[in-house]
Amino acid sequence: MAGIIHNTKKLKASFGQKLISRKVKSYFVLASYMQKFFPYGDEDKIKSEFINCSYLPQLEEIEIKKQSGEIWLGIPGSIEYKRRDYEFLLELVKSDGFPNHVCFILLGNSLKGQGPEFISNLKKLNVENNFKWFEGYVSDELFASYMGKVDYLFPLIHPVTASAEDYLKYKVSGTFIQSRTYQKPMICHQIFNTDYFDYSAIFYDSEKEIIEYLKQKTPIQKPEKPVFEEDRKKYQDFLVHI
């Protein structure tokens, strides 16, 4: 048996995961840095392999209108304060000089989690024109169609975010994976500017830096498109040697 694990920290910290590892001793991880910081070494009986899961089935494309000159920043997922720093997002939009032609696409059901609270707050600040949100389930087709139109992805993971340190070693954000899926560069906090974070991104320390990037339309190299045959071979080879 092989497993796919989202948080390798649990391998040694979770009693339940230790029980699972009595049987499952081979794990796929979802980011290359998760393999770099895998908590077991070559001398242990538990091994790992990075698996690229940035592939999609063929989906029907929905026509999405986007005004010429607009910049869209995609924030996938429902609105949960423990996962992303939405307070920073509001501070960013309120900042002096924030461009009017920038729109944040909140690609999740805004009626779930802290969505209603956040939407209420942005309306109080009169910045709703800088946002697009959805009051209901976002279908795979609609999600993919919007992701095809965004210019950047915005993970919104900061030092104050719960488990921020884990995202540097033991966990992967779905936004990172989607960056490669849709070949969209990211705008990430400076904490991710490491020699092993191998995603296409520019990094910031402050709201001012983000505003300058957006005003100048700073070009960022698009992520390389994953090669399915290479990933399939790696996947099969790993299973053969279990």
C-alpha cells in the first residue's frame, strides 16, 4: 500500500498516523520541498516521492468577461481566516494608491465559513468594486474558466497565518498546486523566498511593494507546464519498488 499525505508533520506527531504507517510505508507528497523535509531518512523503512497532481480532465469552458486593462488576482477556496490573512487583504485594498483596475477573484462559496463576515467588511469599506465573489457553489467548469483569466494567484499566507511555518516544510497550499495546473505565477510573502521554493512567484514584505508590482504590471515567468509522461513514469516506478 502507498499513501498520499498532505501534512508530513503528522507522520511523527500523530498517533493515528503512526498506526497507519505500520502498514503504509510509502508516501506520495504534494510538493518537492515536502520531500526535502520528509521526517524519515534513508535508513528508515518509510520512504517518499513527490507526485505532481497538477492535471485536469477536459472541462467545458464558460465565457468570462474581463475588461481590457484589468488585473485579476485569484484567491481559490472558501473564506477561512485560519488559512489566509484576509485582514491583510482589506488593509491592502484600503492603502493609498491602490489601483482601481485590480480585482480579487474569490473562487469559493462566500456563504461558507467566514465568508459573510468578510463580504460585510469589504462593503463597509466601499471596496466591493475591487472584488468578485460567489454566493453559492462554484462548479469545476466555472472555477477553471476564471482561473484561466486571472493574471496572478495570491496565497495570502503570512507569518501570522496559522501553520505558516508548516507551509514552508511540511504542507502545501492548494494554491501552489493550482499555480502549476493553470500556469499562473503567484504573489507570495517574503517568507517563501527560499532556495527550495520552486514555484513561479514574486515576493513582498509590505502592501506598498504589491501596489508597485501591480501598477508596473511586473512580468513574472509563468510556471512550466507539467509533463504528464514524466510524472506517470515516476509514479509507476515508485509503486513498483514498494
